Amino acid sequence: MNSKNTILQKYKEDLSKINEEMAKTLSSRVPLIEDIGNHTLLGQGKRLRPLFFVLSCGLCNYQGKDMHRLSIIFEYIHAASLLHDDVLDNAELRRSKPSANRFWGNQAAVLEGDFLYTTSSDIAVDSKNLRFMKRLTETTKRMTEGQVLEMVHTNDWEMSKQQYTEIITAKTAALISAACACGAIMADAGEAAEASLGEFGPLRRKCSESLWERI
């Protein structure tokens, strides 16, 4: 067993609860929505973003019964962004299997992404925590900006390091940062804890910056 699987094995109970909540929530009156959702989400992915939220909640002594349900918001937002990303990139594979847009077409993939975004918002409303919801909306807005910036700089071989960093920060680091910071928000742990946990996503960004130096 490699080191990655060894670490995740420590949290198999939390991961199991996260997957259970996803299976319960991923439902619709429209069968096609469920089919694409099952293809995109269930049985795939490491669930790192929801796990970061759960661990951050625990670190800040929040053990609300809604913790695992709220955690899937971050997986839904992540999956929605990937669906839209694959359409823009004309991708044919996602997680070693045909992408949703390859199976069902671009229109269906975009609409599924919209469904996942709105489902995540619906779950967030149940938290009755305005600061939590505000952080989520700010994050999805920034992720969209990052996607647009990437589109603008497609085939731009003169793109600067600063532009590259802004794209990867918005598209990837922002959601990881939000997942961690939102654990502090739900625990009402204070702005200092929220800021400290929110720095985790940008730390991953620095790893990507080091990759830039090798290009």
C-alpha cells in the first residue's frame, strides 16, 4: 500500500460517511441527471476536499451532526468545475474513464455542472450560517474567474508566472482553502483560526509555482 492510501486509510470512517451522504443527496426527478451524477461522482475521487473540511471541523472542536453532509458541498463544487472544465477543453477522459461530455454531450455536461452547483447551495442553506455561505459564494466566483482567465490565455506561450499563479490559485487552491476555512467558520472558532486554516490551499499553490520554474 502506498503512502497516499495509508494516510487515507486512517480516515476510512469519515470517507465512508462522506460517500454515504453523497449517495443520499445525489437524486433528481430527472433520471439523466442521476446517471451523469453517478458517473461523475460515485465510486471515484479521493474526497480530499470534504475530508479537509471534516478534519478542520474536528480541529476546531465542531462535531455537529451535519458535518459530513456539509462536507459534500466541496466535492459537488469540485465536480461541477471539472464538468465545465472538460467541456471547455474538449476532454475525452476524466479519472481514467470517458468524460461526461464524451458520453452525453457538452450541453448535458454543462447542465449537470449547474445542477451540482445549485445542489451544493441548497445544502449550504441548511447550515443557517451566513458566513459559511458567503465564503462558498466568494470561492465559486473566484473559481469561475480562474476558468475564464485560463480560457483567455489558451495557447498563450508568453503568459507570465503571475498570470499562471493566479489561474491555478483560483481554479484549485481557492476551494481547498475554503474547505479548511469553513471548518473554522462552522465551529465559530474566530477569524484567526479561519485565516490560518485558509492558508492551506495557497500552500499547495506554492508547489505548483515550483513546477513553473522547471518549464
